[in-house]
Amino acid sequence: MSDSSIDTDLTPVFQIQRVYLKEASLEQPNSPGILTRQDQPGVDIQLGVEATPLAEGVFEVAVTATVHTTLEDKTVFLVEAKQAGIFEIRNIPQDQMNPVLSVACPQIIYPYLRGNVADLVQRAGFPPVHLNEINFESMYQQNLAQNDSTLVQ
């Protein structure tokens, strides 16, 4: 048997088909009055990751960011953005699929989300909010540990 007869149907495939901004919203419910305040607002940032199968071997992976800034009890601005990507992922061992969908894909999408959030905030008239780098591997491991600890035997 020669090398040319190797079955290539089992070759692992990981391809980005598209990266896109799926959702974005900005609210400034207390403008313009809050814009004259000079104090430093509090900032709360929440992130989420989700993966949805679209077809055999094709997945949409989305990273969501919610940025809520407040002065005392008033909202300065609230940004919600969801950056998504469509990935073709085939012939990867089942035990590696969750890490690919929860770590590898979000690492590709996240820089786009960071840029879009910073741009949206700046276009609203505020200094850009730069989301910190995220260790998706660590986030994935924490989620695994939390899920394991909540399982009832």
C-alpha cells in the first residue's frame, strides 16, 4: 500500500468560515446630564461563550460582552455585544471538541469583540473601554470544575 492510498476523509479539519458582529447595543439612559460629571465611574464587565451546531461539522461560536458603567446608582452607559464566528470542525476526537469550541474558537473571535466594544464606546463619546486579555483555557477549566462540583451522584 502506498502513501497515496491513505484515506484523507479522516484528516482533522479546523477552518474559519466567517467572523461577524452578531449583536451590538449601547444605552446611555442618563445622558446628557451624566456626561458633565467628572467622577470616575465603576465598570462591571461580564463575558460569556456559547457554541451552536449549524450543520454536520459546522458550528457557530459566539463571545458576548456586557459592559455596565455606573456613577453612584446611575448608569453612564451599557454596552452589550456579541461577536460570532462560523467554524468548520471535522474529524477531531470527541474528547477534544469542547476545548476547541470553548477555548480555540473564542481566542480567534475575542480580538474582534474587543475592538468593536472599544469602537462603540468611543463613538458614543466616552474614552474607549479596552477589555482585558482573557485566558479562555483557564475560564474553561473553571467552568469544568464548577460543573463537576454541582453534579449530584
